[in-house]
Amino acid sequence: MARSMQALINPAMLGWARALMGLDLDYVAEKAKIAPDRLVQWETGGSSPTVAQLRKLARIYRFPIAVFYLPAPPDHKIPHPSDRRFLPGFEEEGPSPELSFEFRWADERREIALELLTNIGVTPKRFDAEASIRNTPEKLAMTIRGMLGITYDDQTTWRDSRLAFNRWREKLERLDVLVFQATEVPLQAMRGYSMFFDILPIIGVNRRDTYNARSFTLLHEMTHLMLRIESLCDMHEEGGELSEPDKQIEVFCNSVAGCTLVPKSYFQREEAIGPATQPGEDGDKAIRDLARKYSVSRELIVRRMLTLGLVGESFYRSKREQYHREYAILPPPSGGFVHPAVDAVSSSGRSFVGLTLENLNRGFITTSDFSDFLRVKIKHLGRLQDSFLVA
């Protein structure tokens, strides 16, 4: 019987939620399996949804049902980083629903983190690192490595792209930068984003990307934070209709990321560089060895060789096309089951999860709060605590 009862909500809240998330009528109507005219009636008070229909809308908007009973919409906006994606097709569209959800969730977790830090009496570090697009990428890269405390010996002992990404991420989190991984955004729509705050700035990467690419994205977005320029990025440097200043910013951030991952002062001393500049199997092996040593892609190694004048443009283009052909025929990742506890740490980061666990263990939040903050069911709490302590 409850399913057919009318939900006596504030109709203005339905329109507010849809507008906040940037969703059009047709999108919501299709998801809710109703006619657009009916949604208009619900939003204007001409009629009301049933409780079951309200539950469906709440899932679409990703709000608790209680929100729709509020007397007035809260003063809340979702931050939207400036769109600096190069690939064509985004100029007129703006953020997709998936991106809007991601930005809102990132902003909410930051607000949660600020509250949790206050609970335990910790004042986060202010993000004081600054840069200018006039800086030399090579010098700025070494400044970043110094801030993160990553040495040549550290990096060259990782030899694993997953481990390398996690190490770069952990070092950024120690600067009180929140690093989140988007799990539902298509890779073609976003590879990374940054939201600047002087306290707890945010970097987001796409978990659908390779680990090598995610490490690159971390440092690209770190550069954006140092420039005080928020951004939504795809890491490309060709195509689209970006303004010349935006193109310069993206190219600069790419350059700094490449220099940070493979510094000139280290790279030029590598014995494998000579063979790597030569065509043929020996050259390919040398490039693979260098890529493995620095835990980066082969394309980045060749790009650094081009930037340092070790190879010409035609060599770089040829190798880039070769790698893209090889990537195109690779089978898609098999995926597989990821335990919700592992998923929570992967998505929100060890810093955020650790902060949430500390607040739970000290009695500042309930298990229900913990579940909401990490979007993980309470039954997985034990596994999450165990895996967090072991990791």
C-alpha cells in the first residue's frame, strides 16, 4: 500500500535538485520512466509523485529522500572546474551528469574532511605552493619532487605502475591534498580535474585510466593547483576549440608532469638512452626498460627524448603511432570483483578513509555516518579496518 501513497514533498525541491545537478527534463524522465510533462507537474505542484516514484528520483539525483521535504532549497552550488578538454565535442555540452555527480561528491567529501579534522583537533596545512606559467618546467618539476620528497632511488625501485601511482598519491595526500578517483565517469569525458582551495585542495583522476596515465594526471593537476587554476582536463594537446591561453596552460601542465616523472638531470645519465634512440628491436627494448624503470608509459619516454633533442619529430610521431596501434588491439581490462572495502579506499584515498576511521574509533561519528561518508555498507566495516591497517 505504501508504494501508491502520495509523497507530500515540497515541489520546489525537485526542480532545485534537477537544476543543481545540471540534468535536463528528458534525461530525468527517461531514467525515471515517466513522461517529461509529468515531471513538470511534480516540480510545479500540479501533482505529486508517489513514495515509490520519489525514491526513484532520489536515486537519480543522489539525494536522501528527506531533502525533498525541506521547506526551502539550501544555498548550495556544485563547483565546476573550467573545461579545458582538447578533444572536440564538449564545447557546447558542459559537464555530463556523471561529471556533475563526481564534482558534487568531491566537494561533499572535502566538507566532511574539514569537519572530521575539527573533531580530532587537527589543523590541516595550508596549500602555499605556487607557480607561474613563466616558470621553467624542468625547474618547477624538481621543486615538486622536493616538496613530495621523492628521490631517484625511491622512484626507480618501484618498477610497478600501480605501486608508483599509489606512492605519488600518498605523497600528495601528505601535503593535505585530497586525491579522489572517479569510478563512473567515462574516460573520454575526463581524465582529471582540480579544485583549488587554500585548505584541502582537490585532485581527481579517472580510475578507468591506466596507472601510468593516472600518475601523469596527478602531476598535471598538481601543476594546476600551483597555478591556482581549476580545470577539467583530458591531457590531449590537439583538437577542440580551446582558446590560445587555455592551450598554453594545458601544454605547460603536461610538460611539468612529464619533467616531474622523468627529470632531465636523471634521464640524461641513463645508459639506455643511446640504444633507445635507434630504430629496431634493440631500441624498442631500451625504451621499454626506461619506461619500466621510471614507471611511466613508453610514449612519455619518447616524448622526453624529443623534448631534450635526442630524437626528431618524425621518430616521436612514428613511435606514438606504433604505441597507439598496439593499445588499440589490446583486449579490454577484465575487471572483476572489487571488494567494497578496497573500492572505498581506492575511490576516497587512504587519507580520507583514515580520517573517517579515526573519528569512528574515537566516537565522534556513528557507524551510520561512516557508511554514508564512504558509501560503503556497515557490514564491510571490519574488512575495511583490517585492509587499511595491513596496507
